[in-house]
Amino acid sequence: MFFKYRRDNSIMRSKCFISITTIALIFMLLISPLVAPVLAENTPIEKPASPVVYTLQVEGTVTAGNSAHINRVIKQAQGKADAVVIILDTPGGLVSATLDIMKTISSSRVPIITYVNPEGAIAASAGTFILVAGHVAAMSPGTTCGAAMPVTMSTPGETTQPADQKTINFLAGHMRSMASERGKPADVAGKFVTENLSMTADEALEAEVIDYLTPDLGELLESIEGKGVITAAGETIIHTSGARIINFEMSLEEKATNSVSNPTMAMLLLMIGIFALIIAFKSPGTLVPEITGTICLLLALFGLGFFEINLAAGIFIILGMALLIAEAFTPTFGILAVGGTISLILGMIFFPVEPLMSRQWFSSFRIMALGVGTLGALFVTVALVGIYRAHRLKPFQGETEFDEKTGIVVESNPPYAQVKVQGEIWRAYSEKDTLQPGDKVRILGRDGITLQVELQLEHKDKI
């Protein structure tokens, strides 16, 4: 009893420690976004006499994290910088994040320069919208832009297809409107969306889609010195010659938002959360799957709020989970597991509905869905079956622990005797036999710390 008490206390202390640690981590994550902006905004920064240019990078998929990053830098630039340069290298991204970025650029009182750099970089799909939205647009040699036609996921065995005409018309109109506002050819900009037009840097300069073609940022800043643009503050003359360049990296909060708002990461977190909670519901008390599943599910739900989703695909995912759980309790020889896996994969493939994602992203997402859905379903099925079988096993300790086992009498003190069983000494009694040291006995049952035995007649032996 003493050891059991100590063990239970140890388990309880471990559970309390894990719970307190988890609560503390969640609390810090919640307050960090509130503290960091206050410190940044209250720090007095005076604009120096020489020109200052803020820069930031948009790489990979355009997400809500990029939108928050751009919004923060542009706000900090008000009255402190002469221009903000957004360096682009992106194949596409989320529609909502892209429209938010364009809105932030349009409302900026500081000139915004969009620049596709370095050589070999691209500004495709969502990146083209951001490029055109800049007060000054520039590209490096060897870069490309365009291919902004909205796409949608087709059946699993086929390639992506153009989105519905309503979506194409809306985004094409938005592109033409922004291009016209920036003094760029609206008809050419519209073809990026309606005809999936792509352009090299030289072609974009010739078509006047961009304003400058320069190999590096320093040369670009020298080239645009004295250029007049129209910002939210009115007509503004850009002064960037000899400017001091300050680069702004993403904050921890923006990096976290960037990760969870990426549809690929959001789906991974959603699957991990669901799988962990299924295991937790079947085998509660260990805290690890409960905490892991809850955190992953909350992060996934937070991320899902940043992009469009397909409700029918969500039903497929729920159905797949239900079939996997049913497989653990029903002897269908894998039929439900196969159905659940197929339903799960279909749900994952069709879950995100983002027309400005690149075709390559959809291909890689399809492969990820197939891999994660299959491996995850197999893991959960095996785990649930193992847990179910473990629950059906007879306990190794308890009233029937020594049933049908044999022991040796080491000491006799009628009506009781001391019997050695599996290396342990137990008090024992027999209702019909007189026990003597050396007798071999068979255990019939257990009452607390006393065994009920009977004498074996075959042979007396000692251990």
C-alpha cells in the first residue's frame, strides 16, 4: 500500500506539472501579441535627416502572417521612413490575405515599392496582384510575373481547372481597377487573370506593367529618386538616393500566424488534433494525447479562419473519423478502415478552396493529403484496436492473480501456512488438507492477502 500510495502521488504530481506547464505556455502565447505591439509603438523613433527605406520579404505562400507583417511595417513607417520596399518571391497565396495587403498598400501615406527579386524569383498569381498594387513596381532581370488565373481542385486523378467565371470576373475586375489607379495598362493586367498571361521582366517593362528593371535594390533606390507618386497623403515625391536601408523580419506572432494560416500546415494540425483526441477518448488519463490534441485542434481552427474551406469536404473528414472509430469496435476485417481512409483523403484534398494558390501547390497538397490521410488512418486504427484489446485482457493483479498457479509450503502454523508463490511469501490455508513444509500446493483463489490452496498429490518438491 505504501508503494502504491507513493506511485499514485508521483503520477498526480506529474499530471499537475504537465497541466500547469501547458496553461503557462498558453497564457504566454495569449499575452505576447498584446505586449509586443505596445512596446514597439511606445518606442520613440525620430526620422533622421538622411532618407530611410524599410524593406521586408514576402516569400513562399502569401498568408495572413504576411498580411500582418506588411501592415505592421507600413504603420511603423508613417513619419519615420521615406519608402517601404516589399521584396516578392511567391507562387501565390490566400485570396483574403492578398486583398488585405492590397488594401493596406492603397491606404498607405508612405510610397510602397513592390520589387520582384532576386534573379529567378517569381510573382505569380497572388504575387502579381501585390506587384501591381505598389506605387512603384519593379523587377530584376530573370524574374517573371503573371499566371494569376484563379484555379480550383478537380477530381483526385486530374489536374487543377480554372475557377468559376464569377470568381474570374471579380478578380480580373479588381486587377484592372488597381492597374488603372497606378497608371498601368488595365487591359494587359486583366489578361493576367482572364488568359493566365505570364511575362518576363523585359516583357513587363515593355508593356509598362512595371516601372523599373534593375538588378539590385541599391540601383533601384537610386533610379526612383525624385519620382512623383500618388499615395493616401496625396502627391508625394520619393527621396531614396543614398538611403539607409532597414530590413524588418517577421515577429514571433507573425511567424506563428504565417505557419498556421498556411492550408497545408492547418490541415496537418487538424489531422493530428483529431487523431490524438480519438486516442484520448478511448484511453483517457495519460494527458499527453488530450493536451496535444486540444492544442493542435485549436491552432488548426485558428488557421482555418484565414482561408476559404469546402463544407462538403468537412463532412467527408467527419465521416472518415467515424468509420475509423467504428473499425476499432466492429470486426469488419478492414472494410470500415478502408472506407474511412478514402473518405478522409477526399475530405483533405477538397478542403481548401483558394483560387490564387499555384497549380504546383495543389499538386504537392494532393500528395500530402494522400500520405497523411493514409498513414494517419492506419496509425489510429492500429492504436484503437490495440487499446480495445488491452481493455479486454484480464488484469495481471487482483483476486484472480494466482489462480491455477502452484507454490511450495515453506512454514506451517495450523490452520495457516506460509507459501512461496512466484518468489513471494503469502499466507495460505486449506479447507481439507493439512499443510506441511515442502508440500506442493495449487492456488484456488485469493482473499485479500490470504491464499486458498489445496495439496497436490503428485510429488512434493521445494524451491
